[in-house]
Amino acid sequence: MFKQVSFYIIVTILVGAMISLGQLYKRTDALLSLNKDLVGIVVNLDKKIRGLEVLTVQDISEVTITAYTPSVDETDSDPMITASMKRVRPGSIAVSRDLFKAGWVFGKKVYIQGEGVFVILDLMHDRWEKRIDIVLFSKKDARKFGIKRDIIAALLKI
């Protein structure tokens, strides 16, 4: 009797371990798939950006993308001057402070999936995390741009 109970307990433990291993393998496959996707994005990015001499990806993050206009009601009393003390220009972005602290600093270039390459010139309010704001000069265009979630952004080292 004792041997049968022991055998049952051992089989139950082994089956539980096999299920856990199966879940681990599924998660590993998902991570490998994500890694392949990111490598594909970087390779495609490399092909698209021919005017830049050296391209390496320093960091990749999944972010939310929004747009803003340089206006007093959206920024501060001097909306044409960014946090980096540079003038706002097309192709510039603001990043959330968590990204900034992670090395996404002023002057760095960022590739945003589906949007192109931008330069970091501004900071967002500290309430935002994992977020990038693209400068647009028309409120209509900024509203039309909307909110885009789960977008891949790559910090470039050029």
C-alpha cells in the first residue's frame, strides 16, 4: 500500500513538473519569436535608413506614441523652446522621463515603427511612462494622429 501511494505521489509530482516545463517552453518560444521580430525590425530599419553612416541599436522599447503642438496650452509660456533649450523643429520628439533616465537623452535619434527617425529635444510631464510625443504644427493633425499603443521604438547610436 505504501509503495502504491508513494508511486502515485511521485507520478503526480512528475506530471506537474512536465506541465510547468511545457509552459516554460511556450514562454521561451514566445520570447524567441519576439527576438526574431525585433531583429527583423532592426534589419528593415537598417535598409530604410541609407543616409546615415553608422547604425546600431542601443535600446529597444515598446511605447505609446502621441503627438503635440508647440502651443502655450500644451507646453509652457515659451512653447517654441524645448527642454534641451533648442528650438522646436519638424522631426523632434519629447520622451517620458523614465526613458530619459534610461539613456534616451537630448540629441539622440530614435526610430519609431511606422513613423521614421526623430531626434529627442524635449521632455514630457513626469506623469507619463514609456511614452513618446511627436511634434506636429497643426492641432488638427495632432488630434488625427491620436494615440498609438504598443509601438516599437529603437534608440539609435549613430
